[in-house]
Amino acid sequence: MKGLLNILLVLIVLLMGSCIPKLDDERFNANELFINEMDVNANVYDYYVDPYGNEGVVFYRGNQCIVVISADESYDYWGPMDHYVYNVYNITNYSVFSSYPFGLMMLQNMYAEGLDRFPAQKWCYDKNNGESHPRAASWRLPSYAEMMWISNINRLNEALIAIGGTPIDVDSYYWTCSEDYDGYVSVNFQNYDYDKENRAVLKSFQANNSFTDKSGWIKKNKYKVRAIKYVYYHY
């Protein structure tokens, strides 16, 4: 129940003020959810820079959204052990973890607990230049589902290099904001092994660069970090 309430809270925040449209955008309807920080016609691998000078490249364009990944990266811990951020029990519909609000909900919960406890997320959120609260268009740590949207790592790295950014290291692992929820991501067909209190999901971009078990997913370990940002969202 708490998990469902969290999702509802995120949706309310989004509708009430997280996605404020430009005043001159005549397409905006009061009943729509809208982020408009980039041309709707932007393509995958296009360059993006925010008002604070943070650079990135579009890595995903869907029917409802355009998402950017940061041109730089960090190397840090995920967060504390013996602690989970998303209180989820008996979830059988894993589409919750793939939904647009999920990553924002994780950011909001971490922000409420204190971002200093979650260094990977804090590095991402620091790109927002001291904004007073998380919003739908905040830079943040991607979910596992969002990281899976990267379809062509070579093309993405070419675009990052072209703007003077750091290419994604295909020989390394990157943190996602997704914890090791029961039944969500299995390794080596070990469907019994889940531990959201102590593990979070890592993403590799090389097919043969994977764990044979989840011992490396420990939240106190250091791995690489990339931030993402929704620059267009239309619901």
C-alpha cells in the first residue's frame, strides 16, 4: 500500500507543479502533464545544455518523452546498507519499475531522507544547481528500465565524444536507482536471490561483462554514475 501511495504522490507532484510549460506554448492544456525544455522534434544523439551549463546527449525519444544522459560521469557509492528506499511487498506487476514516475519517486524519497546518504544520487542531483525540491525535469539517477533504453552504445559514445564529453565505459558497471526487488532482476537464473536492503541493480553495456551472482551489487561498493534528465514529457 505504501508503494502505491508513493506512486500517487509522485503523480500529484507532477500535475501540481513539477512540469510547468513555457507560457508561450499554445499547445499546453491544463489537463496535461508537460515538460518542455527541448524542441519536440529533437532526435536521438542531439546535443543538450541546460541553463546551468550541464551538457548531455539525447539517448531516448519515445511517444511521450525525450530523455538526455549527462556528458560526464562520477564514481561513487549507492547508499547505506541494511536499508531500502522503496517499500514494496508482493508486487507482481513489474511495470511499476518501468513507469516514468518511478525514478522521480526514488529521487524524492532519497531527498526526504537526505541525499548525503546516497552519494550516486546526490552527484546527479547536484547538477540542478540548488533547486529547492525535486521535480519531473530534475537531473537524477536513472532506473534500470531507463538505462535499458540505451540501444546503440557506439552511436551514443560517438555523440558524447563529439561534444567533448566522456564516453560510457563498456568495460565498467553503472549504478541505477533500482534496488534488488523480489522477482525483478535475476542473475544466472537465480530466481531466489533478492536483497533490496543491501543491493541495487547495476547496468553493463557489454554482453559478456556480467555477474555470475549478485555479490557485486552491494550498495556500499563504488561504481560509475551517469545522470539523466527528462527534457520533454507529454502525458
